[in-house]
Amino acid sequence: MLLSIRRLFNKTFHRRNDGLNFRRRRKKINFDKVRYVLIFLLELVLVIGLAFGVVTAFGKQVECSNASMEPTYQTSDILLVNTIAYKLSEPEAGDVIAFKPKSNVNASYSVKRVIAVPGDTIYISNGRIYINDELYKENLDVERIENPGIAATPITLLDDQYFVLGDNRNSSEDSRYESVGFVTNEDILGKVWAKYPF
């Protein structure tokens, strides 16, 4: 009888000890899994950031709203604009740019080709463009200009002034006219680099 009471006491005591044992082994943290999850999350953030940066820099879209850039771009073509190109360099002659005309800041972006850059002297004579007294050589086939507008006499561009023309020279409102005039860096959205869809 005494032996069975002792056994019962030992069982009860051990159960209580098992329930209140604060020295139990804690689960170890698996640092390999934690590192894997952290690397995955970091990569995810970097990919999302890179995608956002690429879309912001190269994915800005503008619509060619008229026929002034034909045959290069047609009316209603969707064009992709590189918005960081001119933060790293300056526009050059021959670049196609998207910009807001000063005369109407609420208008859609205009798309034109840069013909002359700051410091150049430009004029149009007998339907041909002259830059710094030399005939401007074009890489595309364009018609002779019927109306030279303000470029009938030589104009020297000041700092931060660009002279732009549409490729469809006789159906384009561009720097020859006061309504558009010279384009400045502040007006320029960026460099047109592709038509969408490709």
C-alpha cells in the first residue's frame, strides 16, 4: 500500500514538473530559411523598382496628333519617349523630340525634329535649310520648304534654344511660326525612340 502511494506521488510530481519545466529546449531559428526569405523579398523590391524606373524613363507615351511628321510617323501613331535622355546629354540635330508648345501649355505634346541647336545660325533660302551658312544635309527625303516663316532671314539661336521642324515640311506648325517658336529644355519631355507597338 505504501509502495503504491509512493508511485502515485511520483507520477503526480513528475507530471507537474513536466508541465512547469521552464528549461525546455527552445526551437532553434533556421537562419538559412530566414536568409532565403529576406533575399527573395529584397530581389522582389529591386525588380519592382527597376520595372518602375524603366517604365517611367522609357515608357512615357505620346500620340502623334497630326500629319506633320509624315512619312516618319503617321497621325495617331503612339510613340515612346525617353524622358531621361536629356538629363544626361543635350538634344542634337536630327533628334525627334516631344515637347509642349509655349503658346498652349494645355495642348497635347508636339513631336518634331531638332534642326538647329544653341549657337547655330539658321535660315531657309530657296526651300533649303542652311545651318551656319552650310546646306543642312538630311538623312531623309523631304520636300522643299514653301514658307520659310521667321527663318527667311538668318536667326542665331541663344543658349537653351532649339529650332524644330516637322518632317512633312509644308504641313507642319513648327519653329518657323510664332505660335511655336523656339523650343527650350524646359519645354522638352524627352527623345522619341520608338513607335508602339513595335
